[in-house]
Amino acid sequence: KEIVVSGIRSTGILHLGNYFGAIRNYIRMQEEFNCYFFVADWHSLTTHPDPKDLRGNVYRVLAENIASGLDPEKVTLYVQSDIPEIAELYLLLNMMAYKGELEKVPTFKDKVRQNPDNVNAGLLTYPVLMTADILVQRAVKVPVGKDQEQHLEMSRNFAQRFNNRYGFLFPEPFPFNYGDDLVRIMSLDGNGKMSKSENENSTLYLNDTDDAIRNKIKKAKTDSGPQEENSEKPDYINNLFTLMKLVSTPDTVQFFEEAFNKCNIRYGDMKKQLGEDMVAFIAPIREKAAAIQQDHAYLHRIMREGADKARATASQTLSEARKLMGINFY
Ligand code: TYM
């Protein structure tokens, strides 16, 4: 079975971007592949979160993944910081990662712009740590949203560089999405991608109440409708259709598609329908996650068992990497 790795940072409540970019793929992939899914708590340290909040968020991300349908019996589910081999591989890969290429990464440049006072080395080497997460399991498929595409390209470069210099160890990892293109869910206000930290009123969280879901969708950006038949959809309208395709029936989608193409779409009606279908989608996840999140004993058992499995394979990779690099003495 092909090996799959993917992670989610423990920076807050998961939202629909996380669900449709990543988790939805995880749930299907667990039936087909050898999957390693983890909470990227090290990656969330770049912004120095309060330790108590960070702990809570790790439990939350695990609970929300399980509530969404991830089965800890089928996948290896763990917390990144429980796998010291990842940190060791990160150190080794850092020798092959150049300052210039790291500074050019668009996500790094964004962070520098947003917070020029906190440009730490962890932020600069973020893609190297990500590469270590993936290569330590020698994964070939990485289910992620569109925003991670460039990081994956760097991971392939680092893998090649290691293989060329020391001998083959790492297959190249590629981003993966069922369907075709990688997913990018936009914020409901039409400004950029949906994210954990952007405007809360334009992000649909997996723990939103039914009323919050309805209200946020009601306020989602629309306009006065298409002026010509069969015209192209603006981004923010396209986003509503994307969400509708994910949670509504094909007949519903087709109904509004046709209305759009004939210029008689009523966005109020569309948003009402989408709101109801979204409530039906999110409510069961919210309720399950709330229950699981309370059960720390259960979550602890899952993360310990996951860490044991992930470490077993990771340490094999490290012993081969050390051998190839000439640093195996003990
Ligand atoms: P993070 O925590 O920001 O997001 C987790 C996953 O959700 C996807 N995602 C989206 N997809 C579509 N539309 C959106 N608006 C949207 N917002 C988030 C992300 O693409 C991601 O798949 N660096 C990663 C975490 C990570 C990782 C890894 C991923 C660390 N190591 C190794 C894969 C492999 C991140 O910050 O994801």
C-alpha cells in the first residue's frame, strides 16, 4: 500500500477549508492507503501560543478529525512532537536547505509582511520541518489544500537533493486530492482563503452553532446577479457553488446552476438552501467532537499508540539516513 502523510496545525478550531482541503481526503484515503495523520504542534510554535491553549488545541484537532470520520483503527494518528525522529531529520535536511530559496517562499514572505517583529528561524525553515514530517515516513501522497502546493514542491527538491548527494532513500511526495485540482475554499466575504485566523464571521468552523452557520452564510458576499446568460461566475459566487457541491444534493446544485445561467438566480434562496444543508453537514460533526474532546483518556491512548507506530517506521528511516551520511556510530 502506498504511504500517505498529512498534518494539521493545532492553532484553533478547524474550519471548512481544513475539512474540504484535507480531512475529506483523509477519510477516503484511510480505506485505500497506509495513512499517517498527525497534529503539527511544532509548526504552531512559530507564533508562541500560550502552552495551555496549545494543549487544548491538540486535543481539539484530534477530536475534530475523529468526529469527521477518521478511524484510529485504520490510520496512524499521532502528535508531531511525540516523534523525535522528525526533529532529527529536520536537522539533517536543514543542511541542504538554502537561505535564499527559503526566503522566496510566498507563505514566508506573507508572514514577514504580517508580523515583521517575529521572523524567527522556525518560520524560515517551516518547509524543511514539513518535509521531515513527510520524508520520515517515506510518503508518496500528501492530501493537502491548494495553499500547501509550493511547500510540497520544496519537499520534492529536498528529497532529490538528499538522494543525489547520499544515495536513494526518499521517494518524491506529491500533493493529492480526489477529483482533480487541489481545493481552495475562499472566505465567505470573498477576501482570500478561509483560514483559522481571518475574519471569524466569514469562516465556517466545525463547531459553529446552527444559527451561526445560517447567519454567516446569509451574510456571504453576493451581488445583483449575472447580467448575461451563461456568464462566468465571480470568485465569491463560485465559492458558494463549491460549498454547495460539497454539502447539497446534485439536483439542488443543478437547479441553482441553471438559474444562474438563465440570469434568474435568487441568491437569497440559494443561501437559505446552502445554510440548511450546511447545518445538516456540520451539526453531527460538532456534536461528536464535543463528546470526544472531553475524553482525554481515550485521546491519550490513541495518540500514544499512534506515536509508537509512527516512531517504529520513522526510526528505520533515520537509521538509513545516518548510515548514508556517515554519522552512525552508536
Ligand atoms: P494548516 O493547519 O494550515 O491546514 C491544514 C490543512 O487544511 C488545508 N486548508 C485549506 N484547504 C482548502 N481551502 C482552505 N481555505 C484551506 N485552509 C487550510 C491545508 O492545505 C492543509 O492541508 N503546513 C501545514 C501543516 C503540515 C503538513 C505537514 C501538511 C505540517 N506538516 C506535512 C502536510 C504534510 C499547515 O499549515 O496546514
